[in-house]
Amino acid sequence: MGATGANSSGAAALCRVHLHRAWDRAPAPLLRPGLAPTPFQTASFLSAWHGALGGKAGHTPLILEVQDLKTARPVMLWPLVAVAVRGLREIRFADACVSDNNAPLCEPGWLHATDGQFPGTWAHITRALPPADLIRLEKMPGMLGPSANPILTLRGAERSRLHSNEIGLGDDFDAYFGTLPSKFLKNQRRLWRVFERAGGTHFRLARDVDDALEMLSALSTLQAQRMSERGCDYVLDEPEYVAFYQELLRLGVPSGEAVIGALYTGEEPVAVMLGVNGPEKVTFLRIANRMGEWAPCSLGRLVMEKMFRAVHAQGVRRIDMSIGDCRYKDEFGLKREPLYELLWPLTWRGRAYCAARKAAQAWRQSKTRKAISWWRKAQTADENAHTGHDAPGP
């Protein structure tokens, strides 16, 4: 364990930073229920992550604890990893493509008391880290609970191309559902009639951990089949990912920090949906359903409606349909919320990478590039017109 002391301007900014290499050294007070800024920083999620994915090849876990220097009280927890990517030594949030939102855990009172002084704290955080070329922080929300995310005050923080897809349910679910387009509601009623002709149809949430693991097995099978049909790469059936989701349910179902439910015909699950629950919202991570003869039922849309109703009955008022744009998400009246990212170079290699990335972004957005692209298409169309060939599509 390493430690650095910090004395920024003002006594309230005094802090000490400790670096832990094992998750069991993480400060328990910062993992208490209700403190996680998103569902991906709960004790269940992070414990499952470090237990199953912390040893993933190429990952070195780094658990950074920031303490108030006067009281020695833990005030920030950063779940990070060190990785090597194309010759660059990077430090990132613990993610491995299973987290949609990344952030440190913070004591709200301390953030408020040190408002405006985070750059000083950040300097000591970076000094406590092992040698690296670059800090890459991605998929960060704009708020950490009631406080603005202080990372966004740092030079280089910017809006990401990714975003959350959030749905506000309100206190009356039927009132929310009634605000959706009439064409969608009419079609939804038709889909239910088609599905219920099969007989024995019902939906339920997992009753206990064993029930949840059975649903997860069905979800994994359905999802793997669908990805295979589409010819897509599928990694969630690799052993470490299987272990992660199993442990997430073992820890999260009893604590209420994970939820899984399924739509059935008789005893057969035909659509399954899994999510993680935070203090303010549920984020749904995985959904899969039977196709083939069931395709006319649009089972994905049906299980979403049932799952939304079920978690609303448990007190949930906000839902996040995870990052990624799909038409079926839009049909439920979502609102896109921005996410943010930060690249912080630590060496000349890191600075060179950031400069090249900025140049590439500027080129993609430039009028010159668009003009050249238009000119090339026009030239191709002109040549095809003279040769009698059809011009390629856009």
C-alpha cells in the first residue's frame, strides 16, 4: 500500500491518498447502501467484478482511497485498473465492458466542503498511481449523487459520444404508459393477444438466488443463440464473464442491487431481462428472447413492459436502458443523458497519443474532409456516367 499527503489551497482540501492492490482493502464506509453514484458502483457490483474479472489477463486492479487528512476518514474510492493497450500503459476504471457508467464513490459532504479544490486533490491522486502513460476515464455521469462530478472541472474533460437512455416512470405507472404514442400502445396490445394464445403465459421476478441463476442460464443461452445467428462475436460466455454475472446475482439479489425476471409459457422462459439497481435508478444490462415461431410476438418489448411494471411496484422511478441506440428503446419514451470522458497524459507517449487523437477528431469534423469526400464521390459518379456503370450507393 502506498500513500501520499496533499495540501491544496485551504484546509478543507487536505487529503491523503492510499493505493490498495486487493479489493478486500477497500474502505467499507464508502460501500454502504445508498452511496453509489450509479448502479455500477454498488458493493455487489464491484465485489463481483473484482472476484471474477479483477484477475482477467492484462488487468491489474488499483483501489485508490482518498482520506481526509485531519480525520483519516475515507472520502473517495476509485476502482481502477492498469492495462497495456497497443504499447501504452493506461489506467482506467474497472470496467472490462460490463459497466455502462463509471465514477468514483464520494462522501457528498466532503465534495461540497471542497468545492472548487478538486484539481489539487487530483494532482495527489495521479502521484499515488503506479507508472503509466495515460489515464483514460470513460462513460462518466455528470452528477455524483447530489453533487456535480468534480472530474469534469479538469482540463481535457469532454462530452462522450456515448449517452445513457433514461426513462422517467413517475409515481403512476399507468399514467407514464399512457403518454406513449397511441400507435405503439395499440401494437403492444396486439402483441399481448398473439402471445397469450400460446396459453400458460406469465411473468415473474426471480424468487431467490437459485431461481435467479436459472433465469441467467436461460438468458445466456438465448443471447448466445441470437449472437450466433447474427454472426457477431460473443464474449459473455467466456468463463470469467459467466462467473461475474453469477456472482453479481448471488450478491445482488439478496441485497436488492440486482434484478432479473422472465416471461414464460408454461415452465419455459422465452424472454429474460437482467438489471442492476442503484439508489436512484435501475439500469438494464442484458435482454434476450426466443425468435423463430415467437418472432411475431416481439417478446423483447413484452418482457420490457412487464419488467418496468415490476420494478416500479418495488419503488423504482427511473430506468436506464444502457448505452447504445436501438429503435425498441425509443418506443418507451426515453431521454438521452450525456456521459463524459477524460484523457490525462502522464508521459510523452501519453501526450503524443492525445495530440494524435485530437487531430483525428478535428479532421473527422472538418469542412475540408467533408469537401474532399464530396469531391471524391462526385468524381466517381462522373466516371461511372461516362463508362455506363451505376454509381455506388452512399
